[in-house]
Amino acid sequence: MGANPLPEHVAPPPDPGGAPADTPRPGLRARFSAGRVVLLVVTAVSLYLLAPSIGEVFSAWDRLGDFDPLALPVALVLEVASFACVWWLTALALRRDHWDAIVLSQLAGNAFNRVTPGGGATGTAVQARMLADAGFPYTTALTAITVQSLLVTAALVAMPVLVVPAVLTGTAVPGSLLPAAWLGAAMFAVVAVVVALFLGTRRPVQAIGDGLERLVNRVRRHRSRVTGLGGRLLAERDEIRTTMGSRWPEAVAAAVGRWFFEYLVLLLALFAIDARPDPWSVLLAFVAASVLGLIPITPGGLGFVEAGLVATLAAAGVKPEAAVAATLLFRLVSFWLPLPIGAAAGWWFRRRYPRADRDPVPT
């Protein structure tokens, strides 16, 4: 389950009575813009090139019987817990516990995001419009989903910074499930502390922004200089704090929990097929797969995640056939199964909250 990137632009729908039926509308022109055509072409080429990796993972279908019988139900429970963290985070941002609308809209928006190239923006817009139909102000819903995505992405970005040095300098850990789970819990707790420092203090945020500004200006020597990056980063942080209010520590816990429970799904998949990888390497493989899942070229990082996860696990010492089978179980639970569930959630949502006569317009 990937985090939706920030929407680049959510245009207000055209006035049904404001233009003749034969007048091309801005929304239709944008839908067939050159940028979208290029994106579709790049997506098609990427899927073609990555098709062997996707096929290799699905070729392990007959190995699902080799997993411990308890693996699938436990993995499903862990994935539901990961989704529940996103629902909790969205409720905190909206400041209302309207659970049926939050859960159904998130499942539908997530599924839409997974089937459209570069679908983060459209998935965000779909969920915001559904929440508006359920009675939330459209702008409030869009802001809440954007802030939720920012926090989840911030937790993901913090992971490589901490995991990669730990992998390079970490000591050996017994290759059993419980120590690996505790190691993951400890690492994600450190991630939570880092994200909390980002939200709770000003100097580190300013320092990060200033450091990025110097780096960007050093790389872009022959272009106009970037200025005020630290201040802009601080303003974005303040927006998150304002949206979450005094419950921002809970929001940090939910954002980190979203990734922690999905990490446990991958860990369980490996041990359920009797692989005994180094726990540090599993953490690294999970971080790599999560980052690859954010690549907007293919829907949900399809192909990139499969190829990257199999390669990373194999490099960590997992037998190739076990790495492929574990990747299949992980992707079935985290990517493929939420698609039909999201479609059903969208249908159920529309039964409970019929579409408004006029689409909501941002204010």
C-alpha cells in the first residue's frame, strides 16, 4: 500500500450549465495532454521490459502450498493493521471519527491509485471527492489526505537514512522470527523518534532545509540559485502540526505503524517458507521495495517492486526460489488483494453515499 504523493493540481469540475455540449472542456483537454500521453507510453514500455520479472514471481504460484498454513491468515491480519494505521491517521487529520466513510473511501482511493499510472494525484482526488459526498468539506478532506500522505512518506524517507548505516555496521542477529521482529520494532521506534523530532522542533527542520539548499545550489551551479528552502520546509511542517493539532504524536505512531506492520508481512512470508535471512537484510529489502513502490511510472510500482525485492532478498542470501515465493505472497497480500476489496468498497460507499448533484468545488 503505497502513500499517495501530493496532488499536483485538482481542478474544479466544469459547470454543467456553463458550456454547450459540443464545446471541448478543459478537463477533457487535460486528459489527453502530451504529458499524459508520454506517461502512458513510458508506462507501457516499462511494463513490457519488466514483464519477465512479474512473470517470474507469478510462476511461483504452485509454491504457495509450501508455506506454513497459518502464514496467510496472519499476513492478512498484519496487512489490515497496516491499513488501519492509515485510517487512524486520516481520522486524526480530519478531526472526525466518521469511520465508515474514511475506511471505504481510503480502500477505493487506494485501489484506484494502484491501477492508474502516476495515480497518486488521482487517487487523492477520488478519495477527497468521496469524503465530500459523505459530508466533509472538500478542501478539508483534500488537505487531510495530503497531510496524511506527507507523514507516511516522511516515515518512509527516514527509513533508508537509518537502515542503510545499520546494515553496514550492524552486528549479526539470530535468524529466527522473534529476534527479527524485535529488531524491526526497535528500528521503527527510532524512525518514529526521528519523525517526531521533525514535527516537534524547529532547528533540525531549518538545518535540513538549509543543507538541501546548499546541496541543490552546488549541483545547479549554472542555474538560478534556490533560496529560502529551509523556511519553506518549516512552513510545510507547521501545516502538518496545525492540521493534526495536539494529537500529532499519535499521527507519528500511525505513520510509522503503517510501514511496520507491512514489514512484518514480508518477514512472515520469508520465515513461513523456511527461509532464514539476516534480519538486517530483510529490513533493507523492505525499505528498497517500499521506495520502489512509490515510482509513479507503473501502477503501484508494478514490476519495479517485484524485480527489486527478489534481487535484494537473493543478495541477502535467500535462495532464489524462496525469494520469488516470498515476494509473491507479500505482493498478493499488500498489492493484489486490496484491488478487488477497494472496488467492492467503492460500490458499497456509493450505496451509502450517493454522488451529489454537483461535484464539490474546492474553496
